[in-house]
Amino acid sequence: MVGPEKGPVVTVLLSNSGFHKACAFVEGEGRALDAALLRYNLGTGAAEAVLTALAAFQNPDGGFGHGLEPDMASPASSALATSVGLRLLRSIDASGSQPMVAAALAWLEKTFDWEAGVWPIITAAVDEAPHAPWWAWSKDLAENWNGFRFNPSAELLGYLYAYRPHVPPRLLDAAEARMRRTIADTDVIEGAYDLKCAARLAETPGVPDDLRQPLSELVIRSAVAHDPDDEHFPALELAPTPKSLLAAPLAERIAPAADALIAAQEEDGGWLFFWDWSFVDATAWAKAKRDWRGWLTREAIEALKAWGRVEGA
């Protein structure tokens, strides 16, 4: 018996009006940094505007802080914020001789934990300003964050490879050795942010093949093992473009994720998200929420455009 014929698959697109509302939201409600990044990534803005906006978050010591990661308002430099800063510098193809990059790389050398082979994700200075409860400082922080072996250290190691001519070989060798041991000791990466940092390292140009291959296998194995409905592991964050390492392994999740993302756009053009720490500090949370919405709306636009899910794009 022949079953009923299936109708054509309909690809849901972010409408032209939805796209422009989203862009207007980033411009009007987001940080100057996210507005500059969006314009750059859409081909309508210059890298210099991104550098100007990002400079406000960099300290004289070379590290980044000042709420660059919106859940942590401390002005003090942290490895977490510095990983974001370098990620954005890489996204606009900033060179290793660019002063902001050079200063950040020098900060990484100064703050590396040579004994553990990692960068501690934050310091006690986090408590000097409002922050999400999961960023509270404690002596058990390393234990709670998997020894910082992936988040942030895998991502930061990637930037050492990307800017290798400007990095002390001793620093790169020590961070690489720790990462090789970590990969060998890990069957599955459990944490969402550990996984994202590991994926960023695996995708970075300049990583040695004999490190990239086992790391890529670990990342793919871990991503596939996670529940696709877990809001901590959104497919379009793990594979924001068709060129992403996880694009093929998560191929069956991409279309439903894009459909859901398009459907979740708010009336104001932006997107919301699942976490909330208003119970800690309502005023600080209001700012963090606004900053996150600008950031995540920008990323939604960029991912949908990369996957061909924007009308007329």
C-alpha cells in the first residue's frame, strides 16, 4: 500500500521586514559594539568602527572587562572577557601587530597559570561589581568549571595559534601540552560552554593536525551526544555557518533550529533568552539583559543570513 504523498518542504525565512526590524533593534537598543559588528558583518561598516567600540572594554593592562560579557559588570580584566575580546578581534581579521591584539596577547602571558596550564576564567575582582550568581568567586571555582581546561583555555589557545608569530613559544608550548592531556583524558565534553570553546579551537587556523583531529572527533562526539532540546546547546550557536565544524554532524538539527529562531522573534525585532538574575540586582540585570539582547539579536541575524534563511539575502 502506497502511503500519502508528502507535500513540498517549505523553508521558513525571516521576512524582509523582520530582518530590518532586527537590524533596527541592534542599532537602537544594542551596544555600539554590536551595532558596529553587525554593520561590519553585513558589509555596510568598517573594521575601524568595531575597534573603536571594542576599545572601551580594554584595560591598560591589555585584558578586557567592563561588562564585555554582560553577566559580569566588573571593570577588571578577566580571561572570560578577554576571550570575547579576542574572538571579536579575530572576527574582523585584526592582525597580530594591531595594538589591541598585542596588548591582549601580552595579558595572556602575564596571567597564565603555568602550573595548571590554564587561564583561570575570572578573579576575585568579579565581586567588585554586579554579576550573575554563577560568576561568584570562590576557592572551588576551578572545580566547578572543569579546571578551566576548555572554558576559557581551549578558546584562548586558539588565539595563540592564530597569532603565533606574536606569541612567546614557551607560552604556546605549555598551553598546547595541557590541551593534549585534556583531550586524551576526556571521553565526552559535558558542559555547553566547554564544548563551544573546544569547537572554536578546533576551527582555528594554525592548529596542528595531530591536535585538531582528536579534538574535532571529541567535539563532534560530544555535540551529537547532547539533547537537541537542551537550551544550552542551540544548534545555530554550535554551527553558526555552513562552514562550521559541527554543521554536518548537526545537519538534522539546523533547519528546525532556524525555524524556531525565526518564530521566536519578538515584536520589537529582537530576541529574548532563557536566563535571568534579576533577583540578584534588578538594576544591573536590566542593563545586562539589554546588552545580551543586542548581542544575541546580532548573532541571530548573522546565523540566519549565513544559512540562507533571510528573505532576499
